[in-house]
Amino acid sequence: EPEVTQTPSHQVTQMGQEVILRCVPISNHLYFYWYRQILGQKVEFLVSFYNNEISEKSEIFDDQFSVERPDGSNFTLKIRSTKLEDSAMYFCASSLLAGATDTQYFGPGTRLTVL
Amino acid sequence: ILNVEQSPQSLHVQEGDSTNFTCSFPSSNFYALHWYRWETAKSPEALFVMTLNGDEKKKGRISATLNTKEGYSYLYIKGSQPEDSATYLCALSSGYSTLTFGKGTMLLVSP
């Protein structure tokens, strides 16, 4: 069964460093998302991406964040200068369509630890 | 800001017990409610998408109901098994592609 994959599973970085989190969405999906969950808090939406453009983003997704689909398979989230509060589990998701009833399929997450 | 709440926060039952938990959400601007099952170190797995008031969905021993007028959904597990141990997340869709999640209910089923 097709699945969303994410690498690495765990990333440790120093404050101020750049990190790139990688995702391979399900191959025929058209819409891609990043969410994050800070420990003990709710899963929060960061950004959605379609047709090589950001379609929606939350207030969390500021200038320190960027997303890219560099080739036909990968979808990346870059954090330019990490802060302690960026420590969280980052989930990638994809969906075939983007309606309210369309299922978003999630990857297993990348746990980012900023020291 | 949409507020999706889940209760209880955690639940510990014995194998064979039936259990249920609640997801509450604002009833205005409702489009769909999604339930996910998330086991540690695995991908959250989609269980149900529910849209209509009175909807009932079933998948094996797990079922869910939806009341959009009062803004809640129940998830039921009949005859819990240790493999049902996971965090159960509900998420609201309000017409956009974004999902607004609750904090989840962590279920532990002891043999």
C-alpha cells in the first residue's frame, strides 16, 4: 500500500542552524502539507502546497520557514535559523484532492530537537 | 480560531472492555470531521471521514457517530485489544484543506 515517507526520523541541531526535513508523498497525490506537534500540544497546521505554490499557511509559518518540491518526488520543509521553540514532531501529509472530505495521508514524522 | 477538544486525555482499560471517547468542535462552519489512529513511531492512520449529522461509520470493532448540531463525535471500540493501544485524534475541516486537530485521547489496553 502506498505510504508517505519522511527522513530523517530524528534530527538534532544547534540553535541558529538550518535544517531541511524531507518527505516523499504518495506518488499520484497533488496536495502536500506540513504539520507539527510540540510535545504535549495539539498537532498544528503549517502549510499546504499545490502546483508548486503555497496554497495556505498558518501564522506559525513565518519567513524562517520555506517549502519546496525540488523534483517529482520529494517535498521539503526548510527552517533557516532554528530556535529552541522549533523543537517538535514535524509531519508531512499528502492528498489526492483538497476538499474537506478528502483524506490526508500522514508520514511517520521527523522529531526535530533544537539544542 | 477553531477549538477542537477531546476527552478523556487518556484511558486505561482491560482487554475485552468496550470504551468510548469524545471529540467536541464548534458546530458553525462545519464541513467534515476526520478520525485518525496514531501508534507511536508510526504514521497516523486515517479511520473515518464524517460529514452528515447522524453519520455512523464502522471499521471492524471501531465505530464513530457524529452530531453536527451540538458539535460532537463519539468513537467507540468494542472489545478492546492490546493492539488498539494508540492515540486517537480527531480533526475538523472547515471548508479549507487545513485540518484542526484535538489533543488526542491516549488509549492503553492491558492484556
